[in-house]
Amino acid sequence: GPSCGIFGEHLRRNGTEARCEWDLMEILRQKGDLVALDKHRETHITKQDFVQIKQKGLNAVRVPFGYWVVSGPRHKDPYHGPA
């Protein structure tokens, strides 16, 4: 997926990758490194990407994201947000 880079950079203690964003958030919280997610969100997709998409003649982009990106996590969710 589009966030595969951040998954590979932050492994579990046993060296395996997170399977989903929930797992990744637990890893980042254990490491105390939520700044890594903020950096990823700020740099992974940029305005230049949308300029290039438009130049290729496309006029729509699907941006899937979880509720926590907009509203923040629910009670006991490990997610980091809102973004």
C-alpha cells in the first residue's frame, strides 16, 4: 500500500512488520515515535504529486483514510490524529 515505507522502517521487537495501521500505531507508541507518522503524512504525498496527476489528464483522486485522521481516535484506539 501507499504507506509501505513507514511499515518497513518501524518493525516489531521481534523484527517483523506490522500487518495494519493498528499494529503500526502500537509500535510507534511503544517507541515514542509518533513524529515519524507526522513526517510521513507531511511528505509522502505532496502538492507536486497532484500537479503531475492533473498533467496526465486525470481529474479525480481517491484518498482512503480512517475516521481517526479526521476526528481523532476513539477511546483506547492506538491511532494518531486528527491529522
